[in-house]
Amino acid sequence: MNQSTHAGHHDHAAAHHAGHHGHAGAPEGLQISKDGYTFAPETARLVAGGTADYRFRILGPDGAAVTSLAEVHGKRIHLIAVRRDLTAFWHLHPVETGGGTWTVPLELPEAGEYRVFVDFQPEGAAGLTLGADLAVAGDYRPRPVPEAAAVSAVDGYEVVLDGELRPGQAHRLALTVHRDGAPVTDLEPYLGAYGHLVALRLGDLAYLHVHPEDATGPGPEIGFHAAVPGPGTYRLFLDFKHAGKVRTAQFTVVAA
């Protein structure tokens, strides 16, 4: 599975609980166990620069590994890995190796403290996002979060963000995609939508996944409604697909 150091070749996902993630409430991703389900990583440490299999299980209310998960946007589990300073982001799709054990090749080029999220929906239950820490050994050099800016450049594209985040209130965010100065009007559907947006709060890494408005078309604008759980600095990661490739635009936004 291909990855890159800035935002990854990652698939983004999980429309299963758009309402749950898209509105204010108890933040997702802060707990390793919730509603009887537990994220049980078998990998707690990696070495920077190498590729290693990240292995984990999801345990159900009976303590046994869960093997029956609903397929959401073509996948049964979506995994996000981020540096705790939110300056790097990957979204990947693990595969089940048998008996409820999942694995995904993970290459984290730099040392530091990371957070891994698993986004899944047990059959017959509501979707969940659980999180666990991951340490990557090596020479750790912390970085400041990028300054807030309305434009993100990635691979020759420019994405412009219009809108604001307000705690407890759903506000519209519009993200407009340009390439070489021209609006992009032929975005390609990616896992069932023209764009996927994840917001993570700096500090506690509260997780919010937002889905595009039903009226969103193939560009240049992708519209979302998002409500964040509280004030703070958030990092926004927008996945969009064009010319056969998924790219990720990144923003820093302060919710007052």
C-alpha cells in the first residue's frame, strides 16, 4: 500500500455515522474502549523509516475478537495514523488475516508520538471511532503546527477554504479546488463522495469526520457542514480525487 510522508496515499471513508461525527457531542477517538468495544493493538512501537506490519484486533462486549463488521464505503475498517503534532496524516485500509486480527503495512518516516484511529461499524450496532497511541523510536524533532491559512497547495492543486468553525454550532465550510489557476470541474467520486473531511483538535486529538452536502457535485466547490466539540486549534484534512489520484489538502483552523 503506497504512502507518502505528508498526507499519505490514503483512502478515506466511513459514511456510516455521518450524523454522529458531523455534529457536536462527545468527541470521537479519545477512548480506546467505548460501548463495549475495545481497540486492542498488538503493535505499540515502531522504528522510524522502516515499514512494519501494524497489527490489531477489535474486541467485542464478550471479550472476543470481532469478526462481523459492516462494509462501509467498500471497506470494513478505515485506519488513520497521525503525528500527535498533527503535521502528518495517513489513511489506510487494513486487511483481516484471520480470527479477527487485522494488519496494515505502516511506514512512518520520522520518530515521535503518533495516534492511530480505527473507524468501523459492528454488524447491527452504531459506528465507532477508537484511538490508541503509537511510539516511533528515533531522533524526535517536534514541529509547530502550520499557521492558519485559507489556501492549501498540494501536487499542483490549490484548495481554498471558506467558512469558520464554531463550537457547538454547525457551520458551512466550502472548499474550492483549482489546478494551474483554473477551477476543477471534473472531480472523481472517491469511496462514494467527491470529498472526505477529517478534523482533529490539537492537544487531545478529538476526531470529527464530516461528509459532503448531498448537492455537492464534481467541483470546483465541495460543501460541508461541521460542528466542532469545543474551542481550540483544529487541523483539517480534505481528501479529493482527480486524474485518477487521491490527494489531501491540509488546513489549520482556530475555533474561537
